[in-house]
Amino acid sequence: MHKTVAGEKRQVLLKEAQRLKHEGKLVEKAARSRPGLLAGVAAILAMAENALYDAQDLKDSARLEDLHVWEMKKEKDTKRGVRIYSYWMASWRKSGRVRHAYLGSCRKISREAAMQKARKMKAEALGLNER
């Protein structure tokens, strides 16, 4: 997956959850000798679980952000000479393969509209809810 904002946030949350889980195990070991620390262990482990759930939520967002919209140009020979046509295409990975999708003519839709259409198509193709 390419670097995206949601992907970066997800990595930070995963590292935080890992750190909290490790810290919880250390406090749990210490709690065996001091029974008053058990409440702290539960709180730390709950924070680690919350960070993991947040990271899982960001995984879908990162997948939607990892989208490449580009302009394709085609030259065609006609009676009037060579004509150049351009249209928007989108690419994303699905099941280890790159999927290309036609979005529309550059004359009819803007890049922003093409990006929104591509996000919707990708969400539908991957079975994700668009956010």
C-alpha cells in the first residue's frame, strides 16, 4: 500500500497499542507482588484495545485513499487528421492485481469529480463503505 494520511495514523496507533500492551504486561507482573496495581493493568489494557480498534477503522480509510487517478490520451486517425482524445482513468490494487477503471472524458468532468467517482467505484469494488 502507498503512503497515505490514514495509513500513517494507523501505523502510529498500532505502535501505541503495542507499547501499551507491553506496558500492561510489565505492570501485570508487578501486580503479582502488589495487589493494588491490578486496576492500573485493566486501564492500560483497555487503552491498548481502543487503539487497536481505531487502527482497524483506519485500515479501510487508508485503502480508499490509496487511489491513483490519471489522464489517458489516445491519438486516432480520422478523415480530418489526427485527433487526440483524453479521459480520466483510475487504478487500484485488488486481490494482487491492478484494476483500471474508466471515469469519463476530461472535457466533461473535472479531476475532483473523477476522484470522487473513483473513490465510490473503489469502495463498491472492495466492499467498503465510503466515508
